Amino acid sequence: MQWLWENRDLVFGLTLEHVRLSIVPIIVGFIACIPLGWLANRYRMTRAIQLTLFGILFTIPSLALFVTLPSVLGTKILNPINVVVALTIYAIAIMVRGAADAFDSVSRDVIQSATAVGFSSISRFWTVEFPLAGPVLLANLRVVSVTTVSLLSVGALVGNGALGYLFINGYQRDFPTEVMIGIVFTLLIAIAFDQALVGIGRLLMPWTRRSKTVARVAAPVAGGV
Amino acid sequence: MLFVAAILFIFDPENLLGDKGILPRLVDHLLYTGLSLGAALLVGIPIGLLIGHTGKGKNVVIALTGSFRALPTFGLLLFIILFTGLGLWPLVFVLAVLAIPPIIAGAYSGLDSVSRETIDAARSIGMTEWQILGKVEIPLALPLILGGVRSATLQIIATATIAGYVGLTGLGRFLIEGLAYHDYTIAFAGAILVAGLALAADGVLALLQKLVVPHGVSRGSARTTTKSKRRSIPSAMTRAPITEG
Amino acid sequence: MQSPTVKRITAGFVAIGLTASLAACASGDPLGGDGEVDLGTITVGSQGFAESDILAQLYGQVLAAGGYTVNYSPSIGSRETFIPALQDGSIDLIPDYSGNLLYGADPEATATSSGDVMEALPKALEPLGLAVSSAALAEDADALVVTKEFAAENELVTIGDLAPIASTITIGANTEFEGRSYGRAGLESVYGVKGWKFKAIDDYGGPGTLSDLLSNNIQVADIYTTTPSIKQNGLVVLEDPESLIAAQNIVPLFNEKVYSVNFANLVDKVSNKLTTEELMSLNEISAGDSKPSPEKVATDWLTKMGLL
């Protein structure tokens, strides 16, 4: 499309910004969920607390978090960190639930055998439980990835939406093409991230290449628009 | 503190009624949710049941619905409005699109979780396909199907806040007003209201989920199928019933 | 014992972690000018509609040509949001509209003409730590707009003519319209127009507002005077003889910390050449078939005017 060609700098710049802003929540969400999920799995009480807390947090619509976080965090209003923190909260919320279930799904027998063989608790976690929980963690991470990329565009309403700018600008100028391009590029990023995650998964968990185990993602995705 | 101010706002009787009141907006919000959920159910349940029961077309449908999930709802809504003008139906359409993937996933994985032996047994005693579906598969799958509905409902309630940006009402108006006037109290109040509504709806559906588990089916049945079934349910968005304790 | 799996996982983490920190660190760097004396960085904001984006580019590009490093922060939102943003340094400069700015800074203000407004502004802005430079000749004001048919049917010429039918109409505008001095309060006190319904359409008089007006879902809309759609659809701007809506000259609003004579001179270069007709044509180009970006529209005009 000609408009795309003429405005490629704008679109490309926004795409880069979109990638930049959405990567951090995904990674932080993943890293944070491991200890939290392990805690939730190990100690039933913390599980209830965590699930309730995060359950509440992500029923708050993303727009609400974007608008109110500056007052809570004390950050500057237009600082992209507000959007990143909000998206990270959602990422953690989804991942914690998924991680808890992922660790839950590791068969008790396997854990007991590992202990019997002589693994210490920590060593057992990293060499047995974590890898076995991998597929479910990955499935949840893919959901987090798609959600983050999509929700980021709503940040345009607070001046920090990366590709979401194309939605608002295109809408304001009565120019569906621009809006569509924003949608397409957002989709492209979502697909790229998804494929990357699948690739990383195959790399780190080669044993899953053959059998496609059921990866149950036990997390409703709210967070709204 | 912000939270306190927001709570006070919500319980201030002046804010409950009238053009910008909490109650009318709550009702509208429920209306948008109901319509979108209804539309999504109308489309999603049959498709989910179909691919669950026959096991065919699974990959195509899953891939399609997966990409639905990646669609930025906000952008899609604005795009459609440029063609249709403002109105209720673009919103309902977009929210339904958002809700269909979890509903299909729930229906599909619900049926998937019913063991083949049970179905074969039903077939062998002479049940027709429809009878199997109605008397065996669906009742056994209900918890998971409802899990999908629950997930869809949560998403719709939270996303319906966007209605406030495109000339409609609903609880999202508090967010947009908070944004326009840079009034954190109103925005926070809106956030609390939507979160509250979502939690309430989730609670009701969770209760329903527990109630529809048929006699003789343990609550943990959905979970055990995670290990015993080898079919792939990529990025299934069902909410497994959380078995507490 | 370090199994290959653990090594693999650790490697994966390290890789992801490095990528993440690289990505996170590569913040939106200012486009570095090279070699020349760098006068510092200016972040120019815009309000969220096409004209504001264009104005931001106009001021920004002139500043960049004058030696500043310029960043842009688009679609910030209403004045209630960008004033705190100016104050906390998130942005340094934003194009605004003199009348609305005055009443936003000082609700007790009374000035309505261009000159009076500009005279009152510096004092009103001082407690906020903000300042303005010269106003442009160009004006773009909120306007209450109706279709030709509706105006004819109800014999509407001025805003005051809405008073008899006020309770039957719906006015469509951005959310903040209601709270403005020319919103509920002003319409009632100045023109006796009250009891009307309000429909919040947050597109700054854009396509949603227009389509609702044309389909009679709303009877009156707030569409800004330089918006091409007014002419294109033969819409009628209701006259404002009591000056409920003050003069709205384009004016660069900035945090007084960035003020310097050089700075003011640069932005004044734009303001001095920008007339209402020029601004309207810029809007028309932006809304035209090829939908050029605000950046391009600005660059073309600045080049034409010899300012770049």
C-alpha cells in the first residue's frame, strides 16, 4: 500500500517501540512467576492469597491501570514505565496462576523418585520439576505474550500506545487504512513473539518435540481492553 | 488515600443515579456484556462442540481462534466504526470476537476430556450420536465448558469499558471521565466498579461450575485428564476448576 | 549436578535476559544531531487530534533546525493531563489554544478577544510555572455546529436560538466539554440553554461525531472551526455574539524552564506566519486522499514558508 510505503518510518518506529515496550512485561512476568508459582504450589495458603490478589488485579481494566498508576507509583504521567508496569502486573497475574498449575501438574511420583535418588530440594526443582512444568509454562507464556502485545495499544489513550497511535490517528482522520495497518503490524508482532517462544521452547525442551503434551492454560485472561 | 476517595465516591448516593450515575451505567455495562456473551455463545458453543465431538477441523479452528485472540480489540473497534458509525453493534461484534476463542476452547477441551471408553460404551449400548452428545458428553464436559464461558465473561466485562470511548455508556465512562478531567478518584472508582462486577460474575459462574458437575464425577476429573490425554490443546484458554485443598 | 538440561535452561535465561536488558535500555533516544552545538532536548507534546499533531511538528521542526534535539509525545489528551505533564517535565512544549488555555488556568478570567486573552495569559500561567510565546494569527475555536437542515427547521442562527428547543436536543462532544466554561455552566448562564442531553464522543469532532450529527443521533456537535468536515458537509456554525467561547489563537505553551530568547524566536517564526487560512489548508491536506503524516505536512509547509 502506498501510504505504508510513504509513512514507513513512522510505522517502523512505532513497531520497534511496540516490541520494546511489550518485551519487558513478558520476560518479567515469566521470571517473577517462577518463585511465586513455586510458593503457591508448595504452600497452599500462599496459593489462595496469591490467586486472590492477582485475580483481583487483573480484573481491573488495563485503561484504569494506565490512568491511575502514575499516582500510585509517583511516576511522571507520560512515562512509558506506567504502561510497562501495568502490563507486567497482568503478565505476572496470568503466569502465577499458570505456574502454580504447571508445577501442580508434575506427577508426585516423579518428584518422589527424584528425592529418592538423592536430589536436593533446589537441585530437584531446577532439573526435574521446572523442566517438566515447562510445556504448561510455555503455553501460558504464549498467552501472556499475545495479551501484552494487544493490550499495549490501549496505552495510546494515555499517550503511550506504540502502534496504538495509528488507531487513534487513523480514526481521528477517518482513515481506515491507517487503523488496519496498525492492526496488521500488531498481529505481526504477536505472531513473531509467539513463534519465537515456540522456537525457544523447542530449543530448551527438546524432549517435547516429539510428543505434544496437553498444555492446559489455566488462566482466564481479563485485563480488558 | 486514593482508594478511600474512590470508595467514598462509589457510595455517595448522589453518584448512584442520574445521567452519569453508577447504577444506570452498571445496567448498560451488563447489557453490553449479555449481548456479546450471547452472540459469542451462539457461535462458539456449536463450533466447539462440533470439533470436540468429531475431532475434526481442530487445527484449523484452533489456529483461527488463536489469531482472534491476537487481534487488538481497540483497533478493531475503531476500524469498524469508521464504516458503520457509532453504535451498539460494532461494540457487541468486537466483544463477541474477543469471547469466542475461550468459549470454543472450553467446549472443545470439555468434550475432549470425556474418555473414549465412556463414549464407546455409550455407543455400544445403542445411543445415537445426538444422544451421546446430549446425555453423555455435554454433562461430563460441562465444568470445562463453563470454564470457557467464565473466562469469556471476565474478558468481556473488562473490555466493555472501551464502550465509554465511542459514544456509549457503561462503567467505562468513569475511566474516560477520569482520564479527561485527570481525576484519579473517578478513574479509580471506575476501576473498582469494573473489577467488582467481574469478580461477582466470576463468583456466580464458579458456583455454577461446581453445581453442574454431575454425580459421580470427582471434582478433580478435569485435572487428571491433563496427564492422561495426549491430544494437544494448544493455548487452550479454559479455566480449570481450582480444587482448593 | 549440572545436567545438560540445566545448562540449556541457564543459557536460555541468559540469552533472554540479555535481550531484555538491551531492549529495555535502548530507550527512545533523541535523534542525535551531529557535530553542531546541542541546545538541549525539547519534548513536544500534542493533544490527540490531527491538527495538534501538525502544530507540534511545526514547532518541533523549527526548533530542531535551530539546534535543539526534539522528541515528540503524541496523543496526550486534554489540558487536565498535559498541564501536569508540562509541570513534571514529561513534555516541554505543546501547542495550545489561547482562550481555552486562559480559562483552564484561571476559571475566573473574563477576557474574550484575542488581544485581551493574550494579555491575561502570562499572569494566569505564572503560578503554574508555565509561559507562552507570541500567538499565531490562526484561530481554531470550539464551535457548536448543526446541519443545514436542522438549522433551517428550527431557525437557528446563534447559540441562543437553541434555548427554546434545548430540552429536546443532544449535544455531542468530547467528555471534557461538559465541564468547560462553555459547557453546561456557560451555555446556561450566557444563553439560557439548559436541560440538554450530553453524548460523550471522544474523537475531537472526528468521524464518529460527524456521523452521529449527520444521522441526527445528536443535533448539535462541538466541531472545531478549522476542521475540513464543516465545509465539506455544509454544516452551520452557530454564531456566538456573547463570546461565550473566547478567542482561540494557536499559542505555544511551554514550561518556563525552557524559555530563552532563542527559543521564543524560533517558535515565533511559526506563529508569525500561521494564519487561519493556512491552518485550514494544512488540515485539508492532512485529511486529503493521500493522508500524509503530520511530519510531512509540517515539513512541506515549513519549506514553502522558507522556515526550514
